[in-house]
Amino acid sequence: MLRDRKAAFVDLSAGSVEVLPIPMELRERFLGGRGIDMYLLYNLVRPGVDPLGPDNILLVSAGLLTGTPAPAAARTHVAGKSPLTGLIGSSNMGGFFGPELRFAGFDHLVIRGKAERPVYLWVHNGEIEIRDA
């Protein structure tokens, strides 16, 4: 589980999902959760992007030790470009989402675009799909 870290890049506009491994170099340099989210945000969001537009991204990730036997390690990190400041918007929370995301086979969800109709992400056993709500 600690070796095979994956990110799902979801484009709601195109209705596509691409699953990519997280390279070891990134994991060693930025650790996980918040660190990798900030790296992705910096590299994937162009300056001047509307925070409420389809070109912004929403990142949801499991913390570095989330889903491991480490005590009290159940953090989920959420990040994107803030509509309030136009800068980084970042928060984290406890609970079951982060561990369940990791147990489902993913460390990061990178969501962009705008769906034409209401949809949800179905994440289960290493698979992820965009489904009609």
C-alpha cells in the first residue's frame, strides 16, 4: 500500500479519468497529502484562472500516514484556487474519507472541468468512474 501510490485525474468536461502512479521522486520531495497537492496546484493551474471556472482544479487527497497503522492518522486534504483570495485555498479534515480513499486504491483525486449534468465519482477497489447522479 505504501509503495503503489496513485492519483486519478478527472476531467468532468470531457467525462474522462486518467489514473497515474505518483513518482517516487515526488513522494520523497513533497511527502504526500498537502505537499503533493501544492505541487500539483502550482503546476496545473495557470495564473489568471477563474477560481470558480472549469479550468481550476479541486484536489482531494489522503494525508501521508492516512490509512496506515499510525495512531490518529486519518487526515484528508482539500485544495484549490480560492475564490475569496485568488490564492491557494487549503484545508484538511479528519474522518473516514481519507482512509477509505486510500483503501480504495487512490491517494489523490485531481478534479477539473464542469459536467453537463449532475454526476458523482464512484471509487472502488482501484477503479474510478464518473456516473450520472
